[in-house]
Amino acid sequence: MNQTQPCWQGELPEGWLLVTVDRLPAWMLSPFGATWASNPTTCQLASAGLTCDRVLAGTTRSSQTLEELAMGHSADWKDSVAGPLTAAEARGWNVTVVTDAEEQFSGLASQFSNMKVVSIAPQRLPVTVEAEEESSCGRVLSAAVCEFEKGKTDLLWCHLGSLGVSWDAPQVWRDGFFDEDDPPPGNSADIPEFAVTQDTDPDRVSTVRQIFAGEIAHMDEWLGRLVTSVSARWQRFGMLLLGLRGLPLGLHGQVGIGPDEPAPYTELSHLPAILVDPADRQASQRYGGLLMPADLGATVGELIIGQEWAGRFSDRLENIPQGVGRSIQRLFGDDAGLWRRGFRDRVCSVSGGGRALTVAGWSLVEPRDQLPKLFMKPDDFFDLSDVADRSHEVSEALADCLGALDRQHSEANTDAGMDPLPDVLVDEGSNRR
């Protein structure tokens, strides 16, 4: 990426590139720990920007997450903060969205007259394609390159939903992840779906992950082409790469997208997020505090428009409603204490199969019709070791916090802030950071 010199840090960006991908779990990308996979473009973005290690989805409804990112807040907090679309409108920017999920942008398009949506029809092919530009991913990203090169957009938003629809990248991309003694990957473009039991062959699960890794590698190649095109025109621009929800890949009893959605374990809720500042600040840094997509939306809005909305909210987390985005722009400044103090002390994630509450040191997952499970964070990265029977006090405290959120929602008290976390949660989280 072609970024600015430090002496230009006070200037606003020429444009912004926003890339969102549905069904992209963080743990399958090399900047987030997938040492067996290679994603050169994503790694390049991580070296140019700030990698956010603990972004969690508040919902597994991708359309809702898209709106929270776009507006900087959930649907309950109108006009609370400015996300990228409001900021673009304030600067007189033209916004172009290129996507294979046009229906998810219909509500946003009706609110902004400067927004153009280019729809790429989704495809469900039985087998992999021959040419790269014929894949689901290639069709969307190549269209994004074409739209950008017309020179009529200032904020380019490329949204890819096909990782949850069809795995149709050319065969060569998946073949590269298989050794000679591995089961052959085949050329089916259907996303596998099956339950994982003690009788399931581990090779069957590994095969799915290897095929998916090929899809991600193919996407990464196209993403590189898009970034190259943008860099050739804009000398000073910002970028956000964000996943919207993960994909069950066998860690919690399910592979693929079935009729019954699982509870929001990290397979579903942990999102990859890389934020590249237009002024090249905090390059190659990592931020480990809890965040939600709305926070990144508010941040991008501030970076686009400047300092107009900076410092709008109090630093006291309990005074800020859960659904309002908290800009992390100050991480790019000189407030070093924010790296430890953070912006959020908790994130509640909801899926069709249950809900979860995550704080700095713990995550309580409540699967539907099952007992709650407690995991130590961030040590238990994949939510595999339930310690609820050994930490009753922590489990009860997190359950009480979830109950308080339920009561606030049922009473439609959307303006209320959150009560401070119990000491047992704060102390444990602080001791192990």
C-alpha cells in the first residue's frame, strides 16, 4: 500500500477502501494465527495497519452487522455517531458499493443519495470454475476494480458474501493445500455440511478446512489486485478489512452451514479486522482490547471527516450504551493508556443457537437448551476447555450481566448505560492481561 509520510498526518484522506467478507473466521487467516496458510495481501495490510485481535460480532445476522458498521451504531441509536456513510456524505464523497448481496444494502441505499450499489448476481455452481475471473469471488472483486478505475468513487465498499454460498475457486487454489497422502479434495463447489461426532474421520474435517483455505487464498489474490488499483490512484487513503461472521469448521460439533445455527463460539463470533490509517500511524501494531463492528464504523467515520466527532462520549464505559460505537481513533494519537484501559469492557454475542458474554478474562457461552460453558480468555482461543465447574463465582457474575442486558432490552430502555462489571470479573481480567 502507498501511504502518506508522517508530516502529512494532519490531512484528510483522499478516499477510503472498505472490504467486508461474510463467513470469514479470524483463525483461518495468517495474521490471526493460521501458520499453515498463506495470505500475502492480508499480511501486507496487517504490516501497514492496526490488527484488531478481539473484534466480536454482536449478532450473526450479517445484514445487521453491515448496518452497524455503516452507521457506527445499532438500529436503536439513531444519529448517535457518524459511520463511514454519514462521513462520506458530509465530505461530498461519492460512495460505490460492489456486492453479490445487494439485498443487504437496500435499506442503506434508500438513506444516502450519494450511494451507488453495483450488484453482482450470486452463483451456485456444482463444481469449481476454470478461469479465476469466473469464480464468485473473482466476479465481485474484478467488478470492484472496474468501478474504481472509472474514477467516479471516493469511498469504495466491496462486500463479498459468497464464502457462505459457493466454494467455486479454480481447483489449483485448493490443490496447493493438499499433500500426496491426503484424501483428494475433489472439485465440488458445494459447501460441506455435517455433524462432527467421536466417530467422524478427522481427515474429513481437515479436508473441508483445506478446501476453505484455498478459497481464502484465492480471495486474498484478488484483494491484492484491488489494493494495487486503489494505490495507483490514491496516494493517501484509509482501508478497513472486516469479516462479518465466522463459519463452523468442526471445533464445536458442526461443519458448514446447517439448518440449526450453533451458539456463538469463537468460530462464529471472532472477526478478523485490519484498520489502515490514512496517515500511516500504528503500522504493524496489534490491539487486543474488546471491540465490535460498530466501533470500527465510528472509527472510520472519524478518520474520514477528521476530529469533528472525536471525544464526543465519556471515557467511562458504563455510561455508553452497548449498541453505540466507540471510536478507537485515539489509539492513533498519544493516549498510551487506552492500549491497556480499552474502549469496551464486555461484548454480548447472539446467534440462533444461543448467546455469549465476553469480558477481558472470560467468555460465558449459553447454548440454547444446554448448560452454560465458561472459557478463560484470551488463553482458550477456541473455547475448548469448559471451566464452569471450577469458577462458579465468575459464571454467576457473567450470567447476572446477561440477565441485566435482557431486562434492559425487554424494558426498551435503549438509552441506559451499562452497570459496572462486578469486581470478580474486572480483577480476573486485569490480573491476566
